[in-house]
Amino acid sequence: EPLLSNLDPDAFGILCRNLIENALRHGTPDRPVSVTLRSNGELLVENEGPVLTPDAIDRLMQRFERGSAAAVGSVLGMAIVKAIADRAGARIAITSPLRDKENGVSISVSLPTSASV
């Protein structure tokens, strides 16, 4: 089923790339990353990585912060996700661990759809 939104396609691509790259980088090696786009506009990216503390979740969206000191990269990925989401009026929710699991991280972005624009 199509999902219509006025979110810039390039911005959506950057948002998806950053979420998926982070899930791959910080997830458990050789474990899948789940990416789901629901008809209500919810983009959900999940991995089976280490559990994030509430403090780490709060800091994750700040520039130059990362969830793991051993990680590599520009550390701007999630800050860029937040900037795109804020401009689009989207909401971001981060939960850890995954539902019914002892590990993992779930990032949900509620994208603006044509019904909510």
C-alpha cells in the first residue's frame, strides 16, 4: 500500500541511511537489522545490539555523542536524523531492550503522511 508524504525524498533517504548504518554498526555482528515502514507512516529500525541506558538514549540525539565508545564514524548520524525529523514534524522514539528480548534497540520515526500534513 502506498504511503504518501511531503517529506523531501533526499531527506528521507538520508534519514533511512543513517538509521540503518547505525543499526548495523552498533548491532550484534551477523545478526539482522529489521527495517519496517508501516502504512501509518511509522519507520521502525531495530537491531539486536547492546541495551542502551535511559541516559545513553537521551544523549544519542546530541551532536558528537555515540552509544559506544568503541564505535567509529562521524557521530553526527543520529543528530542528522533528529534534525530531519524535527524539520518534518516527525516524532522519534527509542526503546531498549527490544520488546520481549533482553537486548536490542528499536528506533521509531513517525513520518508525516498526507493525512497528517
